[in-house]
Amino acid sequence: MQADFYQLSRDPVDKVLPAIAQRILAGGGRLLVVAAEPERLDEIGQSLWSHQPASFLAHGHAQGDNPSIQPILLSGKVEPSNGARYIALADGLWRDEALTFDRAFYFFDAMTIEAARANWRIVSKLEGVEARFHRQEGGRWIRAA
């Protein structure tokens, strides 16, 4: 299992997540995006529509019609009814259920950095988990750990 910690400093999660989602879909994977606030999920959904001018990243909400067929499922809960093996925690809150996925993307910002540090100390020491830490520098992602 791989856990990627992403420290957001320049761009908000709704601007960063579509590029990661695009790579997951290109590899044939499915993604579950989790955030407690419906507004944040709506912002992410809007970014998935407008990420590329010529196309959009197919997605839907967990409470919508046929969530099981959605390549990217937006949800307030860690329930991968779309069969996702990838999860994005998009609200700065770590959820231990993320450890049951093949890969977890944990996004946090300055407001949630202390909790992220505490989670890093725990997750990075777990057996069978490869933890990675990324931060933004000048518009690029740098792997810091």
C-alpha cells in the first residue's frame, strides 16, 4: 500500500486533483474522492469537468444514479461502491480506511498541517505501507520524503 501526503501551498485541491485523477484513469484505475463538505466535492467535480478544454474526466456523486459505474466517485464516506482501489482524501482529514486501498492520496493545507504531521508519524511507521511526502515548489511537486 502506498500513502502519498500532498502539502498544498500554492494550488487548492480542486486544481491539483484532476491531474492525478487523469493518470489513474489512463492506467485503467478507478478513484474514490472523499471530503466531508459537499461544497468541496462540488468544486472538485467542477474542476474534473473543466480540467482539459477538449474533454472532461467522467465522474459522479455517490448519492447519484449508478455510482458503481463511475470511474471517479465523489463521496462524503469511504465507501468505494465504484470498485476504486485508489482514494483521494481531499479535505485534510485522514481516514484509516484509506489504508485498505492500493494507494491513498492525502491532501492537506496550512490549516490542517498539524494533523497531517501527526498522521505522517503514524502512517510512515506502519508495516506494509510506503509513505511519501510531496510539497509544491514554484508550481512543481517535489518529493520531500
